[in-house]
Amino acid sequence: MSKKLKKRLRRVIVALAVFAVLEVLKVAGVFDALPYGLWIEFAAFLVPYLIAGHDVLAKAWHGITHKQPFDENLLMSIATIGAFALVFFPEAEPHMAEGAAVMLFYQVGELFESYAVGKTRKSISAMMDIAPDYANVMRDGELVQVDPYEVAVGDEIVIKPGERVPLDGVVTSGRSQLDTSALTGESVPRVVEEGAKVTSGCVNMTGMLTVRATAAFENSTVSRILELVENASEKKARTENFISRFARVYTPIVVGLAALIAVISPLAFGYSWSLSVQSALIFLVVSCPCALVISVPLSFFGGIGAASRLGILVKGSSYLEALAQVDTVAFDKTGTLTNGTFGVVGVHAPDSVDKDLLLSYAAHAEAYSDHPIALSVVSSYSGTIDRDKIEEVEEFSGRGVAARVDSHRVLVGNDKLMDAESISVHDCQLVGTILHVAVDGEYLGHIIIADMMKDDAAAAIEGLHKAGVRRTVMLTGDREEVAAAVASELGVDEYRAQLLPQDKVAEIEALLESHEGLGKVAFVGDGINDAPVLMRADVGIAMGGMGSDAAIEAADIVLMDDKPSNIARAIRIARKTLRIVKQNIVFALGVKIVIMILALPMIGISTMWLAVFGDVGVSVIAILNAMRCLRVKR
Ligand code: ADP
Ligand code: MG
């Protein structure tokens, strides 16, 4: 518990104790027996009232003098001052005790609220407590701790058991198990050894590792995640904004209504002034919108926290809200539904062509590309790549690459690329992605590569359908045959093949248009060329592990562990959050409206105590309900 919270708790306890003593004296009739008993009672109850409520009164006054009076502080101040003021109506029952009680319980509610918000924030920041404090590097033959910012790409760092991985890198020696749960929610440790990629933020559990840094600290996973989380709270959901706007309009309305009740009912209907004022005060107390003002943002906050425990980063509550309404999900294929690590299945070329030479040309031309295809071609090439031989590299998004290798002009890509250079190609009967290779304008042959489906890709599509997503669409730049095979294997409803990056944007726009007024459209992608599509979709979802920085930047939601099955989980969390938000809105407004109606002088059933429940009790229940958002089912 924070210091501030403790101080407040102490204050509320003191006020409660004083209040309890006075209440006992009052019930025992002590005040009635005294001369000027009413006024002594009045002064006595002012003590706990001021202990509990002096800051609320000060805030209300501050609001009035700064021309922004309409908030719950004003409501509480008018209502409680009014309750005390009833003492001036000789025929009315005095309500000093209730006035003090309203303020007291209001503070109890506030206390509970700061506790709940603090707890939610803490459990989120505990999850986000992934920032490493230092990195161990060798300097002059000695291991020293340095700031992770000081480590350069290519430096070797040592990670001892129990330490957090400070930067993204590749293991150069050692073997260990990594706890990745803070990043991905995955509880099974990952075994790493020489050559394995390690992600910053994971905890090294068993062995000593030496790791070569592949990214500077500011570009490492940890920094990127922390930046995303810090910015998340700025993007407010529409419901959230609505609630704060609502409170601003609603407060003056209820103050006005209360004034009307107090004035009209005696003048027009002949009720006593004291009864009318009392009704108006009850009206004011119960009208306080804090239950919503607090519980709605808290729910979104909890939902984002729950998602982040599963390795799903939601960049703002507005995206959680949009995600809850998603009914169409479009996917990129390579890297999103498939692993993006291709194996060479075959090389087709006339007998006159040396197949190793063909592979060597292709690997050299691809050497500078980050595309999953390029990385796979390079890694399956058995020879060494001589970078001095490579010049004039050009990449054609969705088509392939061109480069000068050994002063020959080499083209590697699909038929679109070859068409553009008017090179005729041989068709291939095998199912797989085809890389045609041409050298100096002559067709040489093609390489067939095949990708592996992600383990959970089929389950991901099934999960989406189960979660109520009506339509799944795969958008790919790959061949028709490959697209059809993948789509039918995974159970994707529709597919579009041979799309250039700009065609993907057009496809998303067509989907958005046909969904006007219906559910929202999400797009899931990983590559640089997916960034425009991610921005265009209602909800952009990027693969955080293997995804490009551009995609992660453009996306609204990032899946840290690249598991497409997390999309359905994210949708479930989003729906649950929105359901809880709606429950709270209906419940809080419902109870309040009923108590308000019962408070009208014509009915007059509500008491000040009921009003206190309508305010504080409803807030506490709404907050407890909101905290359910934080809980996740795996
Ligand atoms: P996807 O939509 O499946 O993610 P891309 O749009 O990235 O695929 O690429 C579409 C097609 O363009 C690939 O199937 C491949 O034929 C070709 N292509 C793209 N980049 C390269 C590259 N670096 N080398 C060879 N071919 C490429
Ligand atoms: Mg892709």
C-alpha cells in the first residue's frame, strides 16, 4: 500500500471512530438531554465530517473558482452541506449524522477505488517489469556490468543464470532454459543453445549464456514493448470518452433537477420545504457518476492487462473496443499463418544448367533482403556468400529481387517479376512457392520452396470461428495453387492470391466497404509491406517476434509470440471487457434512477442511507466487477 493511501486510510478510520462514538451518544439520547442539545449535536457531527471531507470541500471550491465546478466533489459538497443545513428548518428532522455519513462513506469508496486502481496497475506493471538494469560485458578480460544502452550491435554479453536477457541476440556459447512467460505468457521454458535467438526480457534460468547482441537496446524487444505499453493509456475507447463527456453534461443537469425538486414541489404541489429539500439532497447524493467514471476505464485497463499476460499487446483501449466488434479477420500468409522458414524442395533447370550455380546466383541476389523467402534461400545455400560480388541490389515488393552478381544481372522472383522484364518462364506442377531465376535476360530455371504451416494455424482459424468471427480471408502474394492448398488445409473461408502489396490494401478496402455498418475488419500481418494494410484495417494485428518494425509500429495489437491462435483469445478478452463495461453502465444507472425516482417527494421512500448505498455501494460493486477483467483463462 502506498504512503498516500495509508494516510488516507488512517484519516477515514479516525473519522469513522469519532462518528461511531457520536452516533452512540445520539441514540442514547445524550444530546437531547443537554441544553442547546441540537446545536451541540450539530457542532459534534461537523468534526468527523470535516476530518473526512475537508479535501472534497476544498476541491469543490477550487472547481467553482476555476470555472469547472461540475464534478462529484460539488455534488458531495452541496448534498452534505444541505443535510447539515436542514437544522435550520425547525419542523424537519435534523440530518447531521447522515451528512457526515455521506462524506465518510464517500471517502471509504474513494479509498477502495484507489486501492483497486493501484492493484490493477501494479499487476500490469509487474507483468511489464521486464526492463533489465544492466548487461555483463567483457572489458579488458574482466566481466563488468554496464548500462544496456552502452552495448553495441555485435558485442558479446554474458548472461548468468537468474539474470534477465538485456538485449536481443544470438547465443554464441552455452546452453540454458529461458523463462519467456513475461513476454508471451507461455509457462513452458524454452531450451536455447548455440545459434538460437534470444529475446530481451526473458529470464535465463539454468545455464550461463554468451550472446552476441543483434540489436541495440533501444531497438530490442524490451524497449519496444515498454514504449507500446506506455503509450497505450493515451488511446481512449469511445465508451471511455463517452463516460467522461457524459459526466460533464450530466452533473449540471442533476444539480438543476435537484434545485427544481426543492423549489417546485413546495410551490406547486404544497409539499413541505424540509421534505422537498431532503428529496433534492438524496437525489444529489445518488446521482454521483463515480461508479462509471472509475469502473469503465478500470475495466479497459484490466482487459489490456489480461491480454498482456498472454503476450498480446493492445496499444489502447479503443483497439480493445474495436476488437470486440470484429467479425471478419483477414490474414497475410507468409510469416503469419506459416512459419516463413522455407525449405528448398527442388531446383528445376535444363540439364545444360549447373543447379549449384543457379542456387548460388539466387542466394547472392537475395543476400540483402529481409524477406522470409530471402532468408530461407540464403540459409539453405551450402556455399559461402561473397558480398564483394554483389552490387545494385533492388527489391520489388511482392515480386522479388534484382541484383548484379559477378557483373551478371540476376533476377529472382515470381512470374510477375519475369513478366515485367519480358522473360518467359516454365510452369511448374509442384505445389510450392516458385522462385524463377533469370541471368542477363535469359531464363535459367526455378527453385521450388515450401513453407511450414504454424502449429496452431488451423486451431487459430477454428478458434476464430468459435469466437463468432463470421468470415476469414487469406490475402497472399503467392501463387494461386499454394494459396488454395493452404486455405483448404487450414479451413480459411476465402483466399485471394497473387496480390501485390497495393492490391492487399484494395482488398481490405473492399472488405471494409462490404462491412459498412456490420462488424469490424481485422488484418493480421508481419511484413514491411503489410504496414499500409495494417493501418487501413479497423484493427491491425502484427506478429511481434518475427514481424518487421514497420508492421509492429503500424499495428494496433501485437502478438509477442507470433501465435495466430492468440487472436481468438484477444477477441474473447475484448468481448468480456466490453460485456463487463456494459453490465456496469446498466447496473449503475439502473440502481441510481430507481433511487432517484423513489426520492421524489410524491413517493418519498428513499432515505439518505439508501442514497449512500446508491453512490458508494454501487461504486464498490462496479469496481469489483471491473476487476474481473484482469483475470484470464488460459
Ligand atoms: P505474402 O503475401 O504471402 O506474405 P509477399 O507479398 O511478401 O507474400 O510476397 C509475394 C510473392 O512475391 C512471394 O510469394 C514471392 O513469389 C515474391 N517475392 C517477394 N519477395 C521476394 C524475394 N525477396 N525473393 C523472391 N521472391 C519474392
Ligand atoms: Mg508476409
